[in-house]
Amino acid sequence: GMFGHQQAVTCLKAMNFNKNILLTGSLDGTLRLFNRERMTQIRCFQGHTDKVWCIESAGDRVFSGGSDKSIRIWDAHDATEVTAPLCSHRTSISSLRIINNLLMSGSAGNTIRAWDLGEGEPRCV
């Protein structure tokens, strides 16, 4: 198997640009990219201050949400955050999904928000 996370994996998805690259999120607060063929870790995304519950990707962007109530947007190639965390939810982020140019986020507090990923900083719409 593939090793790297310190705690349970909560979510995983194949990257669009290469189905052999798996993105994972974990209770350890990190996201990781793994090469499925070589069974090796490619990179680690560190920034969340609590558990990661959900991930999404589009192109070379990676999106994550967790118990720290933040949504983070990363560059898949160097694991850096490309914008300030999106912090308008008052409870844990439980789900993320991209639909067209919108990032939809669901939270443990029964709310759904839509974020416009168009020009400039993402904004809640």
C-alpha cells in the first residue's frame, strides 16, 4: 500500500491531468499526492490546522476543506496556497464540488455556499 499520512484518510480522488496521480486528504490535516503506479508519495500539502474532510480538483488547482472551517486552494505542482483561505463558514467544511466556474461548499452547519472562481480572488456569490 501507499504510506505517508499519520492518521486516517478521509477522502481521495484521481487527478484530472493524470489518472495515476491520486489526491488524498486526512485526519492528520494534510493533503498528499501519490503516484498509484509507483506507490510513492509525490508531495504533501500543509496548511490546514485541523482535520481535512473533503477535496476537489480542477486543472492544476486543488481545493480542500476541513474542521478548521477553511477552504484552501492550492497549486497541485508545488503545494503552495494560491489565495488566502476562504473562511466564511462557521462550522467544518464537509463537502466540495466544482460545477462550471463555481466551487460549491457544504458545511456541518447545514449551509451551502457558492464561490465564483472567475477573475481575481474567489468570492462568495
